[in-house]
Amino acid sequence: MNENGTDETDQTAGTAGDPASGPGGTADSGQTGIPELVIISGMSGAGRSTAAKCLEDLGWFVVDNLPPALIPTMVELGARSQGNVARIAVVVDVRGRRFFDNLKESLADLKEKQVPRRIVFLEASDNSLVARFESVRRPHPLQGDGTILDGIAAERDLLRELRGDADLVIDTSSLNVHELRAKMDAQFAGGEEPELRATVMSFGYKYGLPVDADLVVDCRFLPNPHWVPELRQFTGLNEDVAQYVFNQPGAKEFLNGYAELMHLVTEGYRREGKRYVTVAVGCTGGKHRSVAMSERLARRLASDGIETVVVHRDMGRE
């Protein structure tokens, strides 16, 4: 994936990372048992190779374009490595579409064997994907005699069920390679895996809903600081703007009520084994109300023991 988000290596196959190298992810050679597994999939051009490279740099053993039927075998080989291969990431995509029907059976096999696995799905808008394929002058792997959009539509249909089963969906439409790596680092770098990790994302409705949101919060019922001349130039990170937002009728009650709702939701996520949740908080432009509300909501989630990351998608836009 280049600086504009294009997945430069999606058409190449067969990369593997050395689990004994890379920062922040060296496997404990004394560890034994079933390795941890991450399955990376998603739309062609959305950044699968960049995501895989990031895990490789964190010390994961990475296999690109592995036929889904071979995933259980890969895990079994890792289990025999006496802890030398403690974490495996495999990239599954439409290049292996002849084997794609086997993915469901492989996932069922992994569940039966109680293999800890997560699915990361890379997503992007049609416009972004078309621009990326055109910039590198490559056809979409499924377009055949049709257009790039025809290939994208066919791929979305093929991956729809897998996207629904994903533990983490990342929308790379507006991300460059460095921002995508930062998102992967935020989710996978460090030591012990937390029970639940939340991303609270502010956004502007006029720029579209975030496609990777699990939950959407609408703050447009609150008065807009944009129409207050002395506040317009600032963002929700400014204390005067935040005070203006939370001094409005219903603002604090809304925050308290949604925090209580999130407590119920996150408890359910934990019971179901879901480790990631993205809460999108929106206002008109994504600059004032949603930013202030996101910051306060993130603090509340963190106080409940949830590791929380705040992202302001549209704060810098005009």
C-alpha cells in the first residue's frame, strides 16, 4: 500500500515473517501450546499487505495468500514448534478464490480445536479502490472483461459473510500507509492482550458514515458551536468549546445515558469473545460537538477498564 493507500503487494504471494525478529513481538521460546491466529482479509487494494507487514514487524509469523483449507494445518505446525511460532497471521483473499469455499469449514475446525483466532477485515470505499487500481494501472482480480467497479462489486459479494464475522474492520479510505500501520500497532503492539479494546471515532455526517463503525452516536441534537463566532475557529478539544457543548440541555444526560448503555453492550461483547468495538460519534462537520463528546465518552470507557483509543476522523477538514 503506497502513500495514497494503494495495496502495492496485493498481487504478490508467499511472504513469511521470522517470529524471532521485529520490535514488540518476540515470541517466548519457552511457550508451548496452540499459537494465536489472526486472519487478514478484505477488499483488494484496501491494505491487506500493509496490515500483514505490520504484524510481521511486530514478530508474527506471516503467510500471504494461504489457501483457507491449509489454515488448520498451519496452526498445527505452529503448535509443534515448541513455542517458536506462538503467533501466526495469514492473509486470505480472492486470489485463492478456488479454495475460498473451504474457509467456513476451516473456521469451524479452528473453533472445535479452541484455537484463539481473530479476523481483521480491510475495507475501503468504491471511489478509493478505483483510484488505487487506476494509479498502479492494474486490473481488479475479479473484473474479468468488465470494469474495475464490476470486480469490486463481485468481491464485496464474495466477502460479505466474512466481513460480518470480522472481529476488527478497518476502513482505509482516508488512510495513508503510516496511518494504517498506526491503527494496526494500536491493536496488536504491546504485551498482554486486553479483554476489550474500544475505538471512539468522531466524524462529520456531511462526509459520510464510517463504514467500520459498530455503533453510531448522533450529537446533532445539541446546538452547534460553529454558529458562535468566538468558538467557530476552535475544535472540541478546546476547553471553551467543550464547556459550551456540555452546558447545553441534555448533553450531560446524553453522555451518562450512553455510557450506561455502553456498559451493557461491552459486557455482552466480552461474553461473546468480541475484543474490538468502534463507536462513531457524529455531528454535522465532525469538528466541535462530536469531538467533545468523543473525548468525554472515551474517558468514561477507560474508567470502566476498557482500553480506549480516540480518533478524530474529520476534525481537520474545512
